Amino acid sequence: MIDRVSGERVVVLISEEYGPYFRISGQSEPEWLKAILEGKYYLPYWVSKVPSLDGEGMLEYFFGCAADQQKLQAIVDKINFEG
């Protein structure tokens, strides 16, 4: 998946406390992404808003410590804006 604002590839990172997560630019969760994560892949997750220096804001999608970083990255790489 490519971040619409930055134009950069979305990379799955690891939080020691919460496990795998990724960040995208935005103020609110896009419905198309929610439909893919919940509807197509049945992934449990939660979203946290993080302020950014440019004022755009970031959304962090957390998947929990049981999630596999490599499998999640493979899923994220398949996602495009059209679903």
C-alpha cells in the first residue's frame, strides 16, 4: 500500500508493547481501508490518532502482539486505494 499523502510505501513496524502496526497519513480512518481489513481479511485491530508536525496527522493501525509482522506486511503490500 502506498500512503496517499506522502507517496511512500506503508511499512509494518513493531511496537514492543502492542506488536505489529503501520502508519498512514490522515485524520480519520478511511472506510475503504476498514472494509478491506475487517471485511476481506477479518483482521482485528485498533486505530490511534497521532499528531504530526505538518498538521495532517497520522493514523496508527495496531494488530496486537499475536500478529505476524511478515504476514501483515504481505497483506498491506496487496492493498490499493480501490480495494
